[in-house]
Amino acid sequence: MTLLSVENLTVSFPTPSGRTNVVDGVSFELGRERLGIVGESGSGKSLTGRAILRLIRPPGRVSGGLIFEGTDLNALSARQMRAIRGARISMVMQDPRYSLNPVMTVGDQIAEALHTHERLPRATLRARVRAMLESVRIDDPDRVARLYPHEVSGGMGQRVMIAMMLIPRPALLIADEPTSALDVSVQNDVLRLIDDLVRDNGMGLLLISHDLPLVARYCDRILVMNAGRVVETCEASELAHASHPYTRGLLAAVPRMHETRDELPVLDRSTWAGT
Amino acid sequence: MTALTLRNLTVSYDGTPVVHDASLAIAEGESFALVGESGSGKSTILKAICGLAPDWTGGIEVLGKPRGHAPDRSLARDCQMVFQDPYGSLHPRKTGDAVLSEALAIHRLPDRDARVEDALAEVGLDRRFRFRYPHQLSGGQRQRVAIARALMLQPRVMLLDEPTSALDVSVQAEILNLLKRLRRDHGLTYLLVTHNLPVVGFLCDRMAIMRRGRIVEIAPATALHDGSFTDDYSRSLYAASQGTDP
């Protein structure tokens, strides 16, 4: 079943030399599966995620079809869109240090995310927050709920953010570089957590990252973007056999644990202008 | 000859020690890595060496000369640092030319014009980039300017603090190749801080694994091939990074 279908999505921004399409005709369908979008900085992958939530503000312009659970997102009013954001589609941002409210306790922020979409008695609200913190594997939820964002580590901050995004039980989670601000040892924990929660709740996941091997491990399908276009779509298990030269270039440029190469192959930027 | 020696180095911030009793010796021409999670004190060691964290006890020797606690102009000629984030480490209102000539002016060196041009050519930037401000450069170009800045005084020891972690994989490959070539051409000694083990495998000969301010193990880079670490923590770090290998 299709959860989200994106048809010919284009995002443009004005530049001194006219409008530039930063996302240029991207189309894909997402069911209750895990889809990864990979590309370098400037390839338009984050803007694709933001455009789905209609978070692009003027002078940016968005066109193309966005159908989510049978509703046309473009036809919704700002108020109707607010009811979908967070409740049906939510987004985990890159860096918990900048995305959490520094003057509100962690527990209050998670409660606020739920309270905005559902009117619940205070006791129920507190119980849901507690259960949610437990499900993101925070050992001492009552203590952590009373902490401020500066008192928690990066990995825990990211768990708090995931808790906040999942507490209204959305159908689609967009994770934009959810682990690039975290240590390697914590990265896997956070991704495994997202993975478990997404599977258990039967949600769709859109994982946006520049790290190809990482996306290959946690997704079913991969879209590779370059200069605003999707250059290749493949099953994650087939990534090693990717055919497009850009994908192959990205794969080869990653240093390996068993490194024996004297020099790393570099993308030829004259062929791949724009990034 | 040893390029860099640390003897029981303890570094504190506001009286709280964050690095405890670190000792290591790096031979001249060697490339050595400090790896560990954030907060393990690896960057703090670099800061103590170059003088940004003056509250330390123990001994630091650079090319056989002990380092004092005061700012040291002759140390700057021997030892330079490249920072993690090229967006933050270059002055936003100075052109590449101004950043590069500053060190020459401080040390009263002649031929500034030629030296700046040479340094830029060395890092693969042509003369178009000389008078650009940091915001007119891409992340990879900025890191090249930052590396050129560190090379201006022709140091023999380079301290590299996560030089590629703010960059895309494809740009990271370019910068890693550049660092490798510079070391080969100039016989530089590197002390590299990173949390990315595959980068260590590409660029370094040996590494020290740090945890909570202590060096838990010193291993050759070949340990990355077979996982022959002796310490439990090193093994768990290796296992966690294994996952990121395709």
C-alpha cells in the first residue's frame, strides 16, 4: 500500500541569474517500508524531506504532487497542514543541541508534542511520556524527564527527539541525518532504535543521509540524488552492484577498514557539476 | 628522532582534569592517530600541545625541545594545527591571502607574495581563490585554505583535529589524498584526531585509543585489518565501526 507518493517534485530558489531548481523533478512512492535518500551536500535531499512537510518558505517555490494517505498535501490549508505535521508525518532533525528547546525540560517538550494533537488528562499524558522514554531505552525516565537539553548527552538528546517525534504515533517518519552529530558507537544504537520502532509500529521511514553504507544497512530501498535529480534507485542489498557512475564514485570514495589503496578515487566534478 | 613526546600529561579545564597521565612518543615522519568518542580528551591533547589549553602538568616535547606554558613563537614554526570545522576556523572577514600572509608578517619572513602563491598551489587551489573570502568557497576549498595556512611556516609537525569530519565523503577523499601527498612530499609528522577508524587505516601508521581521558591502548594501524586489539574497549569501538564498513 502506498503511504506517500511524490510526483515530479520541484523546489526552486531565486538566484542572481534566475530561478534555480534545487530539487528537479523528483518522483517516488513510499509504502510502509524504509527508504533511504543519499547524496552529497547540495544534492537536494534535505529539501525533498522538507518539501514533503511543506516547510519551504518563500522565496522558495514548490511544485509537483504530494499525496499522503490519499490526501493531497498541496491542497491543505496551513491549519490542516499543522494537524498533519507531527501527528501523521514527523521529522527527526540532525543535531539535538539545536533542535530542542533549551529552556524547557525534556519531559515537558515530549508532552507538548502529544498535547498539541490530542487533549488528554494530565496523568495519562505523564504516563505516555514515561512509556515513550522507556521505549527509546532511557533507563530512568522520571529523572530524565526533569532534565534540560544541556544536561543530556548527544545520544540521549537524539533519543529524546525521537521520543518527541514518535509519541503522537505518526505513520511516516522523516529522519534527516539523524546520526551525523553523534559518535560512531552511539550511531548504531540510535539507528537500531529507529529501525525497531518503525517496524513495531508499521510505519514508513524516509532516511536522509550522505553516508551510503549506513543507509544501505538500515533501509530496504535507496534513492541516490545528485544536483536535485534522482540518478539511481536500487534495492539496498543490490547497492554493491550499483550501475550509475555517480553512485559507484560515492561508494569508492569511502575509506575502508581494510584499506590498502594508496590513493582514494575522487569524483570527477566536471561531469557532475552542481554539487 | 622523536618528533613529539608526551610524558604523563594531565590537562585540566577550570581545575577539572580531563586528560590523565597521557604518555606517548611519535617518531619523526610518523603519522599517529588519537581515536575515541567525544569527551575522551583527544582534542584536548592537541590543544595542550599547541598552547590552547595552558592548564597542564607533565611534559611536552616537540622535536626534542620541551614546551613551556607561555606562548612560544619558535614552536609555531615547528608545529601547526588544522581544525575540524573550516566554517569556524577561518576568519569570515579575511581573504585567503590575508589569512596566509599573517603568519609570515608575524615571523617577519620575506617573499610573502611568492610564498602565499606556492602554498595555495601546494593544496591544489589556483590563483583565482587567493583573494576570496571564506563564504565564497566550498567546504572542501575552505579546508584546503586552512591546510595551506598551517603549511605557511613550513612546520615539521602537523596537528590535525578531525580534518574531514565536517565534509562529504567525496570531498573527504580529496582532502585525505591531499594530506597523504603533503606528508610524503615534505616528510611531515602527523598527529591526527578522529573518531573514524577507516580514516586511520588510510592515513596513519599507529593509533592510541582513548577513553575518559586515558590512553587505553596503543596499536598499529594494521590492527584494523584483523581486529587484533588487546583492550576490551578498543574491541568494542572497533566492532561498532565495523558496521560502517560496506
